[in-house]
Amino acid sequence: MAKMAKQRDLDLSRPVAVWKSQDLLDDEPAGSLTVILRTRGCRYNRCLMCGYASEGAPATEENLLAQFERAMQKFSSQDQMVKIYTSGSFLDPAEVPPQVREKILRALQERGVRRLVIESRPEYIVPSAVTECLSNIDTEFAIGLESSNDLVREKAIRKGFSWQDFVQASKTVHDLGGRIKAYILLKPPHLSEKEAVQDAVSSARMAANYAEILSLNLCNVQRGTYVERLWERGEFRPPWLWSALEVLKSAPGTIVCDPVGAGSRRGPHNCGRCDAAVADAIRKHALSQDRNLFEELECDCQVTWRKLQDLEERTFGSPIV
Amino acid sequence: MTRYFEVLRRDGPARVGRLLLERTVSTPDFLAPEDYISAGSIFSYGSVEEALAAGEALKGQQKLTILPYVPAALHYPAIITLPDMETDGPKGVVLHPLSEERPEEADVYVMGSAGALKNPRDLVKAVIGCKNRTRSDSALYAPALATPANLALLIYLGIDLVDRTRVIADAYLGRYHTRDGVWEVGALPELPCRCPHCLALDDRIDPEKIAAHNVLKLEEELRIVRLMIESGTLREYVERQVRVTPDQTAALRLLDQEHCYLEARTPQHRSSAFLANTAESLQRVEVTRFGQRVLERYRAPNSDVLLLLPCSARKPYSTSRSHRLFAEAIGQHRRYLHELILTSPLALVPRELEEVYPAASYDVPVTGRWDREERAWLLDCLAAYLKKNKYARIVAHLEGELEDTVRSSGLDAAFTGGGTREDSLEKLARAVREACRDAVRLKEGRLQRYRAVADFYFGEGAGDALLSNDAHIKGRELQNEDKKALAMITPNGTMALSIEGARRLADRGSYIVTIGDFLPRGSLLAPGVVEADPQIRPGDEVIIQGPRAFGVGRAKMSGWEMVESRRGVAADIRKIVGKE
């Protein structure tokens, strides 16, 4: 959906971003390095909420390797986990050519990284690519399932793949001994707050059978997207953080969430007074899986959040903003 | 299919109606949550089939059954189109408000995503679009949109049903509503309302109490709006009320540009006063329609002399002090000249039409100043009028800016300077005397009035048809050569035809309602109408014709609506006779 970024100022030898953080690794917090490579971008590129395509640029193999080398300068031995994302699919050979992929995998293996996390659409999760990854390093394959409901995924998100495609990809990975991470989206456009929560809750429940870990993505308003145009006209409101807690509390098994943009108008938000505390609890929960963190949270706006959910069932399409 | 909605009264696009659910909803009204049952959005189901099955499962309801819907993105086409579905009770269908597709039949149409119609262009386009692609005997519901400030505009646009959703939600978002707008409740130095909910509000902001206040204000406003419709003054009220925000004022102006939509719904006559208080008043259908009819339907009597006069505050003009003084000054010359009154916003009122709506009942703030729009409208009309109606001599008894305006057009006339002082009237008398020298004496004034009024209501030539063969005046009646009544000008300025009068006009083919093979009594119901002249408007005198009946009556709805509707009174019958 989004336009390609202006290319003139881009240095193709630099990755989009690199940062160090903490992540859950087999139920324990561990150091992690996240690398976002600037590739040609997602080939599908039609999801209604996604603005990442604006980061795409025609990077060559040399560019990609240079980006990776530069990113790895930040690597240290505490980083047991490395996440390499592309704002698209790491396993799409048009984004990351096989030779580049191979060099990256080998380099990570050589540095003794315990786990690699990559993201890919299911159509690129084929046995050969999965085997290649797993023969080098314990890999977690993250898939943007978004919703277990085909109608929602196809018509409200326009994701372009089915539940069966996800199940098949999961099977491929599990048969070869890999791990699956499933992203669940809270809340796609055109779903009311309540519908979105219900959809995410049931999606988490269903996806948990096919994934080792779930990641809840709170829909934020990215530039140049369909969602942004709806939001500008009052036709979309990002989810409440209270809604995120509902989903996190009900999910079976491990579920993490990084509330990107929490508290801002474009990001998931509550009333403004409690946003920081709730977002902080969500981040802590991602590392500890301790649901008690949520019990202490309280704000007057919970009443508003509940009331507006009921009222929103009577608007026949528009959110209450 | 059973029908559950009936329109009882109309005032422009605004309507008073009756929706038969478990309770009878008298529209305009709130559609309460307990009035309907909704299958909900397709996105609350796993598949379209599942959603349709849920819609199917709602059969057997007395409540309004709102079928499964596809949420609308206002500026994008519908995401999916669902197949038509049947219900066995009152049926509600959610519309994409800015799509152009004709929806399936329903009793109530719900404007999808109406709560997001904040832009005045979108709002006007959405309502007119929804009305144009649905039948007029269905109700239109705009959810989550109404506030005390915008309610009058929404109803005036043509929405029949609203709800309390928006003002309740706003209370929880700290927004405090009155008819004069919305405030952040925390920023109010004191509450401008003395309702029990506000009196009970202490320092703590309690959303429940604010919601109760907001709802009360909305309910009060609904009552006001209903009163305004009842008294025929909704337009005047809306012109005032839209001043609350520029967006609302813009919406009214945009609506006024949708002349066809408004004209097709504007009644021929109202018993209320017509107040032209604002710039928008000049754009009213009643004004343009009157102006158009004077120029197109009306023909001036063959008079050598035209006398231009100013309007008076009192209506009809003849009953005012100034016009009585003018009449005295003119004296016996009155039979030798034709009088045309110049005014705002109606521009030109021939003397014979001074009792016609809205000439007999308008009021306008008089300052003696004529603004640019008023001048342009007046001079355009006058130029067109004089192109059609020729006079040998013109006397202009006008004063101040009005005289300047007319002079500036280069009109060749004897300007007297106007006024009602003794010397002014003396000037008028002298000018008239001078102008009427050798002038031809006109036909009797009252006959001219009948001719003009008939032309005004039924089209050019109707007057001649009605007045043929020695028609004459007796009392307030026009009679034929056998002293049988032909027509009467009623005290409110409309024309009532007798059967005889109708026979004289029927051959012209206009203002005719053709009905089926039956003889109606009292009221003519819409289903009985086979065909109707599309120019018929509520309040028009109509001729009713069918294989077994001939009669006259008053239209209760527009001609296009008579044809389209399956419920409601099309016309009140005054007199009807059977045919062999």
C-alpha cells in the first residue's frame, strides 16, 4: 500500500535499525540483538495496516551483506538471540538472495548465537529454506497470521493467505524441528473494539496449537496506509491498552507483546494518564509471563473503555472517538 | 412484503412518520436499543455464510430486524456485497452511505458508519444519496451521529431516526452537550444548565450524570424539532441553529445547492410565516420557485403603464398603511395601470399575487440597505420580467437604496423618489396621471387576480382556460355562465377548484393524479395512484381522474412520491363524482 521511500538520501550499506534488548528465550529473559535489513521490501505489500514497505529500497547482495556486517558490530556475547527482520520475508529469495542468507546464517552460527528469529510469509516457508536455516542454527519462524478468522484476515486486513497456509507452514517447520511464532493483530480496521478483542482472543487460542510462542501486535497508525486514511477521518481508533491486557490474560501458553507507540494518538492508548504504567506492565510481562503484573493496574478510564465497547456495538461501523 | 413505515406529514425533506414495531415509533424519534435486534457485522462471524445464517435465525421478530452488515469505509467501495435477504417482520438494512448501489427493499435503512460523517460535504452527500436510492416510504436511521446542536439539521436533511449513542459516549469522554455546542466538561467554569443531573454534579466528574444531562438535552431538542415541523418553521429554526458551527452552516449551504432534492420535497404552501432572516433565506426553494413562476407562468395584463412600488411590512401589502396611501394617491387611475411590488427576497410580486404564499406571509429584517446579492437577484428578475411583459411607460415610486438600485440598471422610468409624505404622494399622483394619459382601461381587477393565481398554480394559460365563456366573480367565488362555482381563492391564498373548474383545466394535462378503477372517498391513498404529474408538491390543488371517478383535492405528498409509495395519504379529496 505504501509508497517506496525517497531513495536519494538512503545509504544502502546501513540497516534500517539495530538495537539491543531483552527477550524471552525458553522462558528466561536473555540478551537479544535486533537487526532490520533494508531489502527491496515485501513483495506482497498489500496489507491494509502495513507501512513498512516505505522502508524498501533496491539493495544489492553487497549492500545487504554490508548492512549485516555493520549491524553485527553491535553484537556481543550476551546476545544469545538474534532477530533479523526485513520489513518483509527473510525467506523470500527476491528480498534476501540465497547466497546472502547462507552467509548470514553461517556468520551467526560461527558467533555461537543460540537462537535466530526471522519473519516470513508462509508461501516462502518451504522445506529447502527451512532446512537451510535449521542446519545452521536453531531458528524461530515468525508468521504474521494476524487472525485465525479467514474472513477477517482476507477482507479486513487483506493478508492474502489462508489459515490453511499458516497451518501448512507450521507443519513444515515443526516436521523439520523448527519453532513457530505467530503474530496476532489487535485490532484490524473495521472491527469494533469488542470484535477485535474477541477475534484476537480466539485467534490466540487457535494459533497456540501451531506455534511455540505468540506475539500480540497492537495496531498502530502507520504513514501512508489505508488505516491512516481511515484514522484521519475518525474511522479508526487504535486499540485500548486495556483491550491488549484482555487478550494477554486469556491467551494459552506463551504470549509476548511490544506495545509500539503506546500512549500516542497513532498508537494503542488509554486515557493518557495510565498509558505509561500499562505499557510498562505489558513489556515486563513479555519477559516474565507474570499475569499478576496486570492485577495492580487501575484507572478511571476502565469504566469508559467498557462503556464505549458496549456503545460501539450500536454504531453500525464507525468507532467511537 | 408488509410495510411498517408510513409518512404522515412532510415539511421539505423533514418528515413526520409512524414506524410500527413492538411499540409505535413516531418519527422523528430515537431508535432505542430495545427497538431492534441486529445480526451485527460480518466480522463478528467466521464466514459470510455464518453471518447470513445468523441473519436468517432472526426471523419471527416484531422488533426491527437489522440484517448482517459489512462495515463501510466511507471513501472506499463496499468490502463485500451481501446477497438480499428476507425477514418476516420489519426489516432493517445497513447502507454504505456514499456508495451508489441500489439496496434491497427495507422498512428502515441504517446509514453505516454514520458516526464518522463529520465533514459537511460527506454528510450532505450521504443523506441525499441514501434518500435518492431508497424508496420514500422507508425510514432513514443515522446511528451515533445526533447531538443537541446538530439534531435539527439532521432531521431537516431527511433523517427520520437517530439515537442517544453519541451523547452518551461523549459523556464518558468528558464532553458536555447543549444545543449551543459541546464543551470539555473540565474546562467549564460553571455548568450552563440547571437540570437535576447538573445540580447533582459536584467537583467529581461523574460520567453517568453527564450522560443523563446530555441525553436530556438531546431529548429536549427532539421535542423542539418536532414542534418546529408541526408549526412549519423548521427551516427558520435550522437557519438559526446551524450558526453553532461553521460545519453545520456549510452543510445547510451545500444542501441548498442540491436544489432538485429540496424542490421535490418543498410544499406549495405553509400556514406559518416565512422568515427571511439570513443569507441562506435567499436560497430557499420558496424564493426561487416564486421568482421562477412569476417569470415563467405568470403573464401581466396588457397594460400600458407599470407602477413599481416598494413592499410593506404588513402583508398582504394592500392592507398596509403605505399601500392604502398609494392607492388613494393613484385613485381612479388604478384601472389604467399594473402594479408590481419590488421586495427582498421575493424580488417581484405582481399585485394580483400578493395573497399567494409566501408573498402574503414573509417577513424580512428591513434596514433600507440592499446588499449586493439582493440587488443582483432583484435586477435580474426585473430585467427578465420586462423582457416578457412590455409596457409603454413605467412609474417608479421607490425610495433610497431601492430607487438607486433600479436607477442603476438604466431602467427608463419616471422616478418619483418614493415615500408616503403628503408631497411624496402628490408626486406619485402627478406621475401616474401623466403616465396614464391615453392609457387603455384594464379588465376588472378581481378577474385578473383569478387569472394570475390560476397561472401561478397550474401553469401559463390555465387562467385563460378557467376564465373562458363569461366567467364572472360573485362574492369570493369565480362562477361560470350558469352561476355554478368554478374556483375560489382561499383566505390563505391558494386556489380551490370546483368540479366544473377542474373540468376546464383537466384537458391541459397538468396537476393530474390518475387513479385506478375505483371511486375513492375522503382520502386518496398512495397505492391507488397510477400516475401523477411529477410537478405536484404537497399542498398543491390536484385534479383526480380515473375510469370511475373525477374530482379535486389537495396533494399531501409530491407527485413522484404518490407513484412510488405503497402507504400513506396521497391527497385529501374535496369533491369527487362517479363516472359511468
